[in-house]
Amino acid sequence: MNDGVPPLKLRQVLAEVFGIAPESLRQDSAINEVRGWDSVSHVEAIVALEATFRVTIPGSKIAALNTVALIQKELERLGVVCS
């Protein structure tokens, strides 16, 4: 993780789903604190991330992925290189 700034591709995917600028997302950005990130868009973001990075995020983990940092950590656990 780089000074609180998530990798560009991760920011781009999330920003597109939430309808915000990618540069507004930081590692500590969290659901219900980011405009456009609610329970519905959270599921949409997971689907978009799975399609973009070609991974399957276990359903049991989805609700707990409530910050950008936790999403990045899970993607890395699944073998996605987030740099």
C-alpha cells in the first residue's frame, strides 16, 4: 500500500461504480462514507471487481470488505497484483 493511495485500476473500477472521481478514493475510504457507496453499489462493485480481475470473492467475505484497503487485501489474497 502506497501512502494511503490505492492502485489506479482498483480506484478506477470502484469510482466507476460509485460515480465519483478515482482520485477521491484512499485506503481508508469506507462504505457509507463515500458518496455513492451503499449496500447496493457495494454488491455492484464486487461484481465489477470480479469481472475486471477475473477472480471470485467468497460470499462469506463480501460484507466485511467495507474499506478500500480491505478490498485490496482480499484481491491480493486471491492472487491479484495490486501495485
